[in-house]
Amino acid sequence: MYSLLTARSTSSLQKKLDLWRSTGCRVALVPTMGNLHEGHLRLIDIARLSADQVVCSIFVNPVQFAEDEDFSCYPRTPDDDMAVLVEQGVVDLLYLPDVDTIYPYGTDSAVSIQLPALSKDLCGAMRPGHFNGVASVVLRLLNLLAPDVLVLGDKDYQQKILLERMIRDLHLPIEIVGVEIHRESDGLAMSSRNAYLSAEERSIAPTLYASLLALADALRKGETNYSQLELIAIKKIAAIGLEPEYVTVRRVCDLAPAGLFKPDDKRIVLGAAKLGHARIIDNVRV
Amino acid sequence: MYSLLTARSTSSLQKKLDLWRSTGCRVALVPTMGNLHEGHLRLIDIARLSADQVVCSIFVNPVQFAEDEDFSCYPRTPDDDMAVLVEQGVVDLLYLPDVDTIYPYGTDSAVSIQLPALSKDLCGAMRPGHFNGVASVVLRLLNLLAPDVLVLGDKDYQQKILLERMIRDLHLPIEIVGVEIHRESDGLAMSSRNAYLSAEERSIAPTLYASLLALADALRKGETNYSQLELIAIKKIAAIGLEPEYVTVRRVCDLAPAGLFKPDDKRIVLGAAKLGHARIIDNVRV
């Protein structure tokens, strides 16, 4: 039976990392908030292809939740997570820091990261301070682990772009590997927050993806009236009972809006909607 | 004749650093804004004692100057600086990045660092955003160079405490070495900005240090009426023609104010004043 190596303290983490470093190993980090599902396992598989040693971290970061958000009820399933990782045998280390380890001076007076304007757009407009909070924890994890590779899922695409920007702007020598969205059989993007959906909500949730897909198809056929296409998608999503927050066509590399597109720019369609107690997000590359 | 090795680009910097790393060398960084004086040379001497290889950086960081401050007229003397370093033969590498190298996405939309409340106190109250700007450049330098040791002067004591806080809070594996203030023969702390002083201003400038020294002496004798002692010092400084900004007794380790002192806390007296076109700061440990 595979035995899962875990580290909770900084010293036990460093001990393991030092050993790997001394033998010239490449290390990949897969940061998660736990409640591991197949989407996370895909990230870990890709990490395995990119490095010699794979570390998965589980840390529910209080700093990225607003006061009215779901920090206290976010699904925490440490025993299940460990069982999955033991069964799969695909990570070399599970890092389980507590809040005091990550934020040694407390969360209220922590040194924080301020990301550029994109952090206040799209999901950032709905969740003020969210991406700065994500940056604050990810920078700490990167400094603690100094991985060669950071593996991030494409579902949180805006997060990936912003973290890539942070890493480049702060000159961290880290490669980012993005991983395609993993979906349920009906198309819904896998997410821990899908657990918040009732059976009825779950049945209409794939409409978000379907609408983004239809919009992307229209773009592929040459349509370019972005605001009209976005409106059609929003109406479709609202008609079935979701509360759309945004549907938008952006540039893939930096999420710049359509007004800044150049002829050869690759595009991506992103959307977000509320559904019951959940907020679901998704995206489709054109 | 000693020939000074310089790096301007990130690639030439990394090439040299990689070579050192591969042989297990410890690297110290002495970050400066140039216009090198004897105070800087002391920092370099101490760096030499703490590491195998010493890098001095010269970079006038636009982000730490407010719009009404002296960024454009800050003394820049690159030829003199290089001549001094060649003559002294004490640094292994002079790092001279330009603004585009340090801030690849520009200064206006750069990822920035927000320091805790102390950054808005003392010098930070007089220079809003200054310490966040310092943190933003120092974090980039630390990421670019990954030094084992960061050497900082005690003259900018609040800066040293805040950078230490940033380094610990962000989990950077870097040792900070502080270096005592180097003074002119009449006691004035050495500073590039002393060049802004007229002959007459220069003659009264040491009053700041003398007043802090007197306050520290009173504390050593057991006096504890901090606010009264601070007021006496401020009056003395103002009487001779300086414009005092603050004189304050704080805890050495974190600059906490007197109200938070515990019996065995070590104390430090800090002061700042305007004098002509210069702003002079100083401190004395009790």
C-alpha cells in the first residue's frame, strides 16, 4: 500500500524539499483548497508530466473570501482527500499548513499583494479583494516551496492570468502550466461548489457552458457583434433560471476586452452566474 | 587594476549568479540608489563579512517617490559610483537595472506590495505610499537575485523593520543584516540628500542628532515622561531653524509606541526634520 507523505510545519516541508533539491529534482506545486475531485486529479496528472516531484497543497485561504462569502461552510473533507491521494498514489507530498503558518503575523495585518486593474474586472468586480487575497496566499506558497512549476486549472482562468502576471512582474523563476477544464458528462465544469446545488439546480447548471459554447461557435463562424452575442447568451442563461453575472468575449493572453482586439488575437468566452447558494463560472476558448 | 564586473540585463545577472550558486557561494545584496558615500561603503564592508560574494545594486526607484518629491533631481552619479567601487575593489558585481527591467509591465500597472499599518506611521505619514514603493522594488530585487543576505542601513530604520516584516511574512529565506549609522565628524548621519543643504543649513543639521542623543541620555538616566521629552527635543530642533516632523521613542524590535512597552523592551529614539530642500532623518538606540 502506498503511504502518503504529509507536511504540516514549515520545517518538515523544507526538510523534504531540501532532499529533493539536493538531487536536482524538478518540483511541481498543485495548490488546492481540498475537497478533491477529478478536476484536481487531472491537475496532479499534468504536474507529474512536468516535474520529478509533485506537491499538492490543501489550504482554505481566509483572505480570499469576503465577509459575506462561504469561508465557514466551504466543503472541507481532509480524510476523503487523503484517502483519494493514497489510493491514486500520484503525489509525493501533501502539504497541509494551518493559517498561522501561512500568515505568521495574522491575516488582518498581513503584507498583501495588490494586483493590477484586471483583478477588479469580471469575477473581481463581483468579489472585491478576492484576487488580491489569492495572490497573497499563492505568493506565500511559492516562497515556501520554491517550485519549478505551478499547475493551475483553466476553470479559474482569470485567476491563472493574474497569477501569471504576478509571477512575471515579480520576477519569480516559475513556469506556469495550465490545465484544461474537466467536465461532468453533461458539460458542467467540475467544482467543489457544485455540491451546493440542489438536484433541480444541478439539472440546469450546464446551461452556462452550453451558452458559452454556442457563443464560441458563432464566433468561429465569423460573427463579430460581441455585445449582441453576449446579450443572447445572458438571456439564455437567465431564461432557464440562473442569475447571470457576466458573459464576455476577451483576448486569451491577457483578458483584454474586444475594443483592444487585433486581427490575429485568440479569443476566449467567459461567463459566471449565480445558482441557488452556488456561484458557477466557466469558459470556452474560441 | 581591479576591474568591476557589471550586469544590466537579467540574463547577464543570472549568468553570474548561477555560476556562484553552482559553487555553493553565499551571496549578499546591498541595494542602493547610487550616489555612493562612506555610509554605503560600510554596508558593503559588512556584506563582505556575511557572504562570499557581494552584489551592490544601484537603482533609483520611481515608485517610492511621491509626485511632489525629488525623483527627477535625486543625485545620480554613475561614473563616480563606478570609480569608487573600482578603487575600493569590494564588490563582486554591480547590478544596474533600468526601470523597464525591474517593472516589465510599467510602473503604473505594476503588482504592488501593501505593508501593514506601520508603513503609514512616522516617515510613512509624511510620505504616503513611500514604503509600499520601497517594498515593491526590494521584493523584485530579492526575487531577481535570491540573495542569502540583505544588508540594510540603520539610518532608514523604519524601512529596515518594514522590509524585515515583509521578508518574514512572505516566507523569504533571507537573512537581514543591519548596519549602524555612519556619521560625519560633527554627528550628521551620512545621506545623499545632505548634498541639498546650503553651507548654513549644513552647519545646523547636526542638531537633529544632538537632540535625539540628549533624549536617549535622559532615558538612560531613567526618565520616562516620553511625550514631554519628545516635546523638548522638537522645540530644540525648531529653535535652531529646522522644521521638525517628529521625534518619538519606540520599541526597537517593531517600532511599537510607548503605550505598548513592556519592562524589558529595548528602545530607540527616532526623528525627522525638513531643512531647506532636504529632509533629514536619524535615530539613536537607548
